[in-house]
Amino acid sequence: MLKDEPHFSRRLAAVSESKTTRIFAQAQEMRRQGREIISLAVGEPDFETPMPIIAATRQALTAQHTRYGPVPGEPALRERLAQAFDGYTADNILVTNGAKQALYSLFQVLCDPGDEVILAKPCWVSFTEQIVLAGGRPVLVETGEAFELDPERIRRAITPRTRAILINSPNNPTGAVYKIEAIMATADLAAERGLYLISDEAYHAYTFGRPHMPALVVSPDRARVVTVRSFSKHYNMTGFRLGYVAADKSVIQALSRLQSHTTGNVCTFAQHGALAALEMDQGIVAERCAELQRRRDLALARTRELFPCTAGRGAFYLFPDVRGRLRNGETSADLAARLLDQAGVALVPGEAFHGPGHIRISFGTGPETLTRAFDKIREVL
Ligand SMILES: Cc1ncc(COP(=O)(O)O)c(C=O)c1O
């Protein structure tokens, strides 16, 4: 190694940069160069943050809520969040800098080196990297037909090193909403083997037809269920960076201990905005969910003109199988690069989610943009 070559930790070398943020940056750069780029790669709908949230945040700023606060979160917000979980109090809630930090911290407090976390693939980009950063080992199991959770495969993947099972419904990137029976069977399995069941419910507000089933509701061992949720997608507050963990007090205390040395409290005035989000008329969330369903219908119809595709039942993603459209030797990452270059449409290749042969289409953008993007993709293909 050259003397002044920068050297970083082995820990960092074990993980790669988030592929979704990389595509986002690439599309931005092409835009800067004057290209018209339509992004179907983003992990957020184009809806504005509702005004009651903005007003409460502004008011909190004016009232000088700009200082350090309690590490686990503002008491009023924790209390309000706890109301959504039967039997929970403020002590069962930790407010985090997005669900992303919540999950990162969770793996840090749960995993010793070599501990295994079982999760189904395809899966969100950061899960595996965060587990590796904690010294753990992600154990990926296949999903069943239509990306359904398969508890039998999870059972077979359990070893003496298994520490936790992680599920994500509604799912990023597939849009799957798991059947209640599968969630129940997985919760029973985790309880039977004394494993933590981490339930990432970042998209729970957005389901189309099949209702969301919180793992906590069906688990026979509530003390080992860890629910992770977020204000990001639910209330169109991605930039606020607000998520939370709802779990047994022992888990919350462990996470708070870690958070006291990492970020401290989450932005104080942003938490006032979050409280307003919970207290405002929730009709706007329902309206936005209905709008996303209309976009899903449009995107699904257009996608199916080009590729076989399972109907996503939640979140705002489709995950079509593009293998039939690949040229000789081409991968889905190559196809995504070709579509960005020739069609000017940014999509995330399945490789980012341990789902090669697929691409992720976000229908967070409006119908006109979606239509234009699909016209361009169709032209290139
Ligand atoms: C499945 C899943 N979990 C967690 C997150 C993190 O969300 P945030 O940190 O914005 O709350 C995302 C964001 O895309 C996600 O898709």
C-alpha cells in the first residue's frame, strides 16, 4: 500500500455503498448535464408534507425547541406512539433518526460476532449491510410464490447461532404484503426457538386490499417482538429523519444506551412535527393510499405489457422479472444502466436487493410522469 493512500477500517470494507442512493446520484448528475431524466428509482412518493406537520414544526422552532432533549425521545411523542400498541407505555418506545438508524442500532445491540439474522430475499438494501456492520451474518432465504413469506424455509435456516428473524411487510422491493397465516407461523417459530422477531413496518400505512398484520398482534411471545416503524413514508416526512422502535422495555433501554453515545436525541423540533402528524386528521393518509393504489394499477398494467410481474399489494414498488428482456450476457443491472442511458429512466436493478433478474419500479411519481416513463422504456425495449 502506498504511504499516503487512505486507509479505512475492515468493517467498512465489508459493506458496499447503498445502490439505491448511488442510482439517485447518477440520475442527478445526468440531470445536471442537461439530460431529461425521469426517476422511478426513488423510495418516496411525490406528495408534500402535510401542512399541520409543517406548522407545528415551525411553531416549535419559534418557541425555541432547539435544544438537546431526552435521548429516547420527547415524552409526549413517546406516549402518543405507545397508544398504537396494546399494553405499551412510553417506556416501550424509542424515537430514532429514521427506521434506518433504528435497525442499525438494533443489530448492534442484538448481534455478537457470528450471530445470524434470518431474512427473506429479495430484501431492502441496508438490512444485510447493517447486519454485517454489527459483526453478524445475514442468512437469506428464498420467498415463496409471489414473494410470499415462507416460514418453512425460515425454520430450516435456523441454527444455534440464530439470534433473530427479520420480516418486512409491506415489502421493499417486492410490494408483497404477507399473509396473516405466514406472519403467525413465523411469530410462533420465533417464540418457540426463543428468537427475536424484528418486524420492519415502515410501509404499514400503504396496503391495497390485503390488510397489514403487525407481528406484535399475533406473537405468543410479545417480549421478543421488535417493531420498527417510520414517519418517512407514512407522513411524507423523509427529510425529517424520524422513525421509532416499539418493543419490550429491556430492548428500548439497550437501544437508548447505544443511542446516548451515537446520535443522542432526534432533532427536537422535528419531533414536534411528528406529534402533529399523529394528531392531525388521518384522512390525508387514506387519500394518499388510495392515490397510490390508482398509480399501482396504472404502473402494473404498463409493466405487464413488458415483463411478467406480481401485483404488489403494498408500499409503492413493483418488482418485475426482466429476464426475458435481457440480451446475451446482459444482467438486470446492465438493463437498468441501458434504460437510464437510452430511455432516460432511472430504475433500481434487482441486484441491489439480492433479487437479480428483476428491476424495482417505484410508482411514487404521478400518473403523467409514470406514463411518460413507460412510453420511453417501451420505445427502448
Ligand atoms: C424497508 C425499509 N425499512 C426502513 C427504511 C428506512 O426508512 P427511514 O430511515 O426513512 O425511516 C426504508 C427506506 O427506504 C425501507 O424501505
